[in-house]
Amino acid sequence: MPVTAVALVAGVGALGPVVADASPDLPGITAQDLLAKVQTAKVDGLSGMVTSSTDLGLPAIPGLGGDSSKFTDLLTGKHTARVAFAGPDKARVSVIDDMAERTLTTDGKTAWVYDSSKREATKLALPAHPAKPEVAPEKQTYDPQAVAKQFLGAIDPSTKVEVSGTEKVAGRDAYKLRLVPKTDKTTVGSVTLAIDSKTWVPLQVTVMPRTGKDPAVQLGFSAVSFDVPAASTFAFTPPKGVKVTEEKLPAARHTEPKGLPKPNGTKPDTGKSDADKPTVVGKGWESVVVLRGAKLPADAGPLGQLLAKARTVQGTWGSGKILTTKMVSALITDDGRVFIGLVSPDTLQAAAAKAPR
């Protein structure tokens, strides 16, 4: 669960919480039945406005600018996006910033990435069988249904699931499905999904921290239509004067699936050494992602300033710096490993002690 949650909070922007109206009167439903309906829900298309609110408790990093500043804005700032989806291969997401707009759109054959602030656009020719990496994070980040399914797909015995009431989201009646970790080693207090009572599509995702009364992450529709968007919605014409760069994404290799043993029992060739791959220590809400090959900055740049204020810790795993917020904990060791998770600092260090070097 925290692995997908880290991906979620690392990519989500914000424009304040979605306002809910009075609780609608809906027929009773069990958590098991609601889960079954959500996991089989399917619509041919939808469009609308998505808003979100993100407060991970990250400290300000002085002197941070450019693309790095935009990244931290996604973690703490306020944003809204116009979205449209049709089938598995058509999507358009326009993230609206102050006096600027970033757009990702694809019709299944061609993708465009446009940044109005830079007056630049990238045109990507998609292969018939595209590789899995996303063109840009917004495609998944601003789709409440995709984000909700990341949480639902990770439910295990360490999670209590309950129907906690009803609410209106984007003018539609919805059930509230609440996921509560049974362990106190995670920083997540609960995750609540607002489920549309007619289509069974998730309309809103709210992540509450273990401490505090305000959501750490809230992503949801402020307006939504389940009509299939017109094909022209996913087309893009660069404005006059915009610099256009053309690229081509590599086709997926149709050989044996990566990650599966070969017939002779040897490990598959994934193109990367095992040492380069992220690994996971722990299970469920106590999962910690391990990255290798990181280096502490030697200069006094923004990240160096942040790490200089971080607490120095040591244990059987070695020594390093630990950064903590109300949601995310990160341990950067002197030997170049990074441990990160939605867990307490003690849980993070315990994971470091169990991780192979």
C-alpha cells in the first residue's frame, strides 16, 4: 500500500478540498458488495474538472527554483486540471497553474506534451505496441479512478474496510468507503474513497494522516460527465510561435515477459542489474522502498541545506540522515542507499536493518 501511496503523493497537485453537500439518502450496502462493484466498474469515457489538496508537511527549501520548484509545488501547492478519458488509449489532462497551462494529450497514435510557460511542445509518435512507461505522470495522477484502484488493489488483512456514510461529490450521490490501517507503524490514518452510486466509479480520494485533522492528500472531481468525449478532444494543434520537438517512443519488446524465470530456471534479462532496481522491505502499510546509488550533495545547495538540518542517525545498517514529515519518512545513508515510506522513523530504521546491502 505505501509503495503506491508514495507514487500518489509524489505526483499529485492541488486546488483546495472538494466541497461536499449534505449527505444523500442512499440504500444500505455492505463494504464487501461496494468493493465488488468498484473493482468491476467500467465506463466508456468521462470528462470534467479535477481538484486536489496536498499537505505532506514538507519544509520549505530556500533557493529552489526552475523545474525543481515545480516539483515541490506538486507536493505542496494548489492546482486544478481539466481531464478527459475515452477507453484505455485516449486521454487529455490540462494542469492549470498561475497564468500557465501544461497539457498532455494522446489519441492512441500520437501524444503531445505542451508547456505554455516555456512555449514548448513535444510530439511523440507512439508505436503500435507502446512500452509501459508513461509519457507524463499527469495521465495517472489526475484520474481519481486510477488512483483509487491503486489503493483498492493493495488491500490485505492489515486493512479494515468499512462503509462510513454518504456524501455528494461533483453534484453526484456517493458512498464513502473507508480504508483504515490496523498498524500504528504507518503515518496514514485512513483513506476514504467517494464512490458514485450509479456508475460505481471513484469520484474522490482522501488520505488522512495519523496525526492532525486536515487531509494530507485529497483528489477528486469538482465537475464530471460520463458522456464519451468527442475524438477531437484528444487532438492538439500547437499555438503559433511554439517550439515543437518530435520524438518517437520505443516499441515494447514482444519476447518473453520480463520478471518471469526462463525455461532453464535462470533469471530473465531485464536490461538492468539487480543492484540498480528499487526493492521493497516489509509488507502492507509498513512497506519501505529502497533505492541505491544515491549520493549526498557536497555543496551547500538547497538539498544540501535541507540535509544539513536533518537528524543524523546510525544503527546496524550504518549511518545517515533522516528526514521526516507528518506523512513521509526518508533515510539517506552514507553508503548511497535511500529508504522511503509512509511509516514512522523507527519503522524506517528497522527496515534499513533488514535490507540487504
